[in-house]
Amino acid sequence: MNTVTVNFEADALLGDWQTKNQSASELVRRIAKFPDEHAAQDLSFVKRGRHDSGGFAGWTFVGTARIELTLQSPDAVVANEIASLQEQLRRSRIEAENAQRMLMDRISKLQALTMEAA
């Protein structure tokens, strides 16, 4: 299957955490001064008009985006999802190994205490 391109409009928002060091208006001025994909990378996008629904406390509406989304083929999406799941599996193995090492270390320390007491 070929890739499909979908064009749609979305609301552009900035979250509170993004405006702690700079106001939303300063960020918008920066985007206007340097209008490229890097300038707008901090923006989040939601369905057009949805930000008015009341579920976006802590978000500042800054504009409307016209987005062109090129969807990958279903086979490519499956391959990407498998890669993502494999990465999650790798990370969970590392976390489990670290937890096991920590438990073994605690056991060793407790065993050392009982040997010292004897």
C-alpha cells in the first residue's frame, strides 16, 4: 500500500511547563521571527476547536496550524511498532536486572551482618 497524505487543521498550544522561563507571547514572537520547523517544535496540536472544551487548563492557545501528515504504509507502521516494543522490552530487562542487583546487594549486606555477629 502506498503512503497517504492527509491535510487538516489543528489548534496549536503551549503548555505551562513551556512558559516558565519565557511567556507564551515571547515564544510566539520567536516563532514568527524564525518561521521554520525548529521554531515551532515546542508546540502541541489538538483537534480544531477542542482547546475550548475546558479540558486544557494549563495550556495557552497560540494559533491554528495547517498540517500535512503523510501516513506510513500499514507494514511500515507494524515494523515501527515492533521496534518500539522491542525497545520497551530491552529497557524493562535492564530495569529488572538493576532491581535484582539491588536485592542481591541487600541480601549480601544482611548476610555480612550475621557473619560479623557470629
